[in-house]
Amino acid sequence: MGLFIEIHIIQNFAPSNLNRDDTGAPKDALFGGFRRARVSSQCLKKAARDMARNMALLPPERMGLRTKKLADAVIAHLPEDRRSDEEERDEALARVTALFSCVKIALDRKGRSKYLIFLGANEIKALAGIVDEQWDALASKAALPKEVEKRVRKALDGGKAVDVALFGRMLADLPEKNTGAACQVAHAISTHKVDREFDYFTAMDDLAARDEPGAAMIETIEFNSACLYRYAVVDWKKLVENLEGDRELALAGLETFLRAMVLAIPTGKQNAFAAHSPPEFVGVVLRRAAPRSLVNAFQTPIRPCADASLAKLSVQALARYEEKLCAAYGAGEWAWFDLTDGCPEGLGVRVFSLDALTGWLADREF
């Protein structure tokens, strides 16, 4: 039987444009027949990875790097005398390019791959070590010894990077080195229907004369205001597998993921809107059978009323829907904190802080 750790979040934002589409408008979607605000899963995962890195929630060697600039990443870990001036860096670039070519990953003249590649910090360091050790061999136009290719393939093992283990990766040129994601993140959607709004704004020239009419710039920006339901789930067995059986690291990664997902907020248009609203409800559920999202609690959009916030009404709807699903499919093991006081006490264990919630998770038996 599997074990799935779910995160359910209700988070209300004032006017904002956290995640834009190709026209600059906030992303949205139809759900339940109504237009909803939307924040993509990729946007949420990027924000969580950045939060984990910026807050140093994990050691740097347990994080990955997603980039096309593979040569730059490897060269940065070479000894100083291999990269201290432009000529030496050009030599290093040629050798790194040769190293990747032996496993069919082509780099262009600037050392960039054709697509983003997700590598763990330990993988990058290991590749830099091979370049340094095989410096002369990589300068030769002769084919590299087979053992070098084997070492490169062996180095591409995920490096026990937690974010690689959680979110997975695809190496089109080395499919045997693909990593299946242990985590799935849903697109966040609003629990209520939304309409796009437009902010017409002007900017004035500080050096304009008093009698100089008009604004220096006139623009419009689209925005919305939304109470979002966010959902993510981690497959515990797959996470441990991706981290080479290291259960202690998997637990640390799980706690980090929970904290980062709760605290991280996308950066889109934040200088214009400063939409820094933390979640008002966070629930963690352990399910032993199959994961289940509670998004259908909001098929019928929540309607605002004068005596309760959208967040509170959303929490109440989520709790009611979970109770119905528990009766039909069985209950999970819940812990939650709720700033709206909308969640009934009967839904698992109530805690009162994020620290307490991560502590509850750390005390579970996996």
C-alpha cells in the first residue's frame, strides 16, 4: 500500500497579477462553467524552489539547478587555474563540451544545451571533477575511453537533490537518466468566479515644467483578486526511491517542501501590487490508498456574503466536501491550521502554526 502526503491550501490575494499569460493578463481557466483565476503549477514549483534556496532550508548540495547553461555550471566548479582568464575559460568550455558530447548531449558555442536540463549540485561537481581529471584527454580529438563515458553516465544519478527527486526531470538524449516526479502540483484556481479588471495608470516626468501638460507615460495593466485553492501531493515511496533509499533525507525534503509551498508566493508584478498574503488555511493529509484533490468542493463557485470572508466560506466548503468523500472512500490522517476559524474541530488534529504542522508531519511513521 502506498503513502501519499497531500497539502491543501486556501490563500486569498488582493489585486494582483502573480502569473501572466502571453498577453500579460493574469492566467485564468474555466472550471464548473465559470471563469476562475489560475496560477500554474510550474509557477508554484519555481516559487517553492526559490524559497527553499533563499531560506537555506536544505544544504546547497541537496538542491538542483535547472538551466541551459551547462558549461557555465560545470566550469564554476573547476579549480581556479582552469578558468581564471578568458583563454583558460575557452579551453575549459571546449573540454566540457567534449565531455557532454560523449553522452550525446550537444552544447552550442556558448556551452548551452538545446533544452533546460535539471541537474543536482552533486552531479555538477562530479562532472567538473571528471573534466579536471581528464583535462588532457578531453583536449584530444580522439574518442574518449569508454570508462570516461561510463563515469559520466554514473555521475548523472540525480545527486540526491531533493527538488530533482520531487519534481522529476527529462533528459531527451539520455532517457535512462530520466527521473519520475515524486510530487504532483495542481494549478491553483480561485474558489469563486472572477472577472478581469484593468488598471489605467500614468507616470509623470520628475523634470517636467509646471506648465508642461500631460503624463510622460500612459499604460494599462490587467489584474484580478482571488481566493485560491492550492493542492499538491507527494508519493512517499517514490521520493525515497529517487533519493536512493535515504529516508532521513526524504523526510527532511518533505518538511522543506511543505514549508516552502506554504511560504512561497509567485513574483509576478509584485512591485506593482505587493500581494504578499500568507495562506489562511493549510491542511496536511496522509492517505494510504490513493490521493484525492478537494477542488470539486468549488465546482459551484463560492459566493461572497457580508458576514464571512471568501477564505472562511472556502474552508467550510472544503471541510464539508472532505467529510462526504471520507464517508464514501475512507478517511485520511489530517492536521491543519486555520486563521478563518471555518474548519470544524472534527477534521483531524488542529495546530496553530506552520512550525507545529511540520512538527506533526515529522512525528508520523512512514
